[in-house]
Amino acid sequence: MLKGAWEQPGGRRGLLLLAVIVIVALVGPAFLPDPASQPDLIHGALLPPGLGHLFGTDQLSRDVLSRVVHGARISLSVALLAVALSATLGCLVGMVAGYFGGWTDAVLMRLVDGALAIPRLFILLLLIAVWDHIPLAALIVVLGATGWFGTSRLVRAEVLRLREQEYVGAAVALGAQRRRIILRHLLPNALAPVLVASTLAVGDVILIEAGLSFLGLGIRPPTPSWGAMILDARSTLFTAPWTGAFPGLAIVITVVAVNLVGESLRDALDPRRL
């Protein structure tokens, strides 16, 4: 699947950008100062980008580059784990609804329709508002538990199509157990649209997490987060624009790279192009 995305110019650019971002996020902190360190509040605050601090420093004399790199770890980890959780839940619900059908399908899909009718951001704000300080693990669970509704509909549609195929009928005629039919015949063949949707969802979750952190409802200081960094930079945005520009640029580049990969995967897996 990734090979198909690599063969397209947009996918190649997106994969290269993502590779650079992931490598920097994994290796960069070993060569950068502590993102929470405040070495000189008087003379080291709001220094412009230069040789000593490539991205400058913020109002607390913290190195902006170090915080952006550490923020990449947080944002990517939150997005990947939340999307993995939502894809798992979506596959489970969609598989059950599509395979068993009947009242099971009707009940599950009506619940999904009701959830899709409510904006996801509203649900997130409602859930997060009950916490004074939401833990990182809880934030991941909340993001994942509110993002599987569309995936379940994709999986259900694929299962409804696949269960009418001859090889599934042959497996049923041979006495294969339901679990084997689902895990060996239906689920692997229904994963292509889930992979595309999950890839595109990573960018959405990064934006949602940054937005929540900017509102003060997501990841809280001193943990570096791109959204929280932009929030901290509000008071110095005009006098020291680098404090907010670099985390904002990191969000844009990462989301664009993820969307390029997702769109290339969608084109590569389009049956009309195969």
C-alpha cells in the first residue's frame, strides 16, 4: 500500500516529510536542551533565532526548537494512539453490524447516526470539561472514543459487500466458524478504506489536540505541545513572532504531509485505477 503511495509525487513528498519529522522527533531531543529549562529569565528571554538558539527563545528563556521537537513527540503519539483506538473500535462495531445484520445492524447504526449528528468538537468539550486537568492517557482515550463513528460505517459497507462474495459462501459451506470467517476472510479485505481513513484522521487529531491545548483544555504546561506553545505566545506574538510561528508551522507541515500520504493511498487503492 505504501508502495502505491510512493509511486505518486504527492505521496512521495508526504512520506519524505513524515520520515524527517519522525526521525527528528525521535533523535532530536538527545541533542537539544531540556524543553522545560529556564537558564536565564533576565537576559535569555525572547532571544531571536540565531546560532545559539536556531528557533530563538520564549518569554521564559526556554529553547523554542527543543520545545517544538518535544511537542512533535507528544502530538504524533497522541494522534497515532487515538487513531489506532478509534480504528479498532470502528472495525469492531462495523464488522459486527455488517456481518450479523438484522436488529444488531439497525441498533448499532442508529447509535452511530446519532453520534455523527453531534459535532465531534462539542462532544470533546463536553467530556473534557469535567476534568480540571485531563491526564494525557485520558485525552488519548477521549479522542479515540469519539473518532470511530465514520470508520464503523466504512467497515460495515465493506462487510456487506464482501459477505456476498463466493469465497465467503464457500467458507460457510465448508463449516468455517464465524470467528475464522471474520478474521481471515472479511477483516483483511475490509482494511483498505480503513487505512486511508485512519491516515487522514491523524492530521485531524493533530489539529484537534492543538486546538484543545490552545483553549487550555488539552495538554497543560510544562509538557510541550504545539497548541499550548501558541497559547503561551499570544502575549509576545508581535514582539517575538517566532515563539508562535514555529509551532504553528510545525502543525501545518505535519498535517499537510499526513494528508498528502492519505490522499495518495486513496488514489492508489481506488479500484478504478487498479
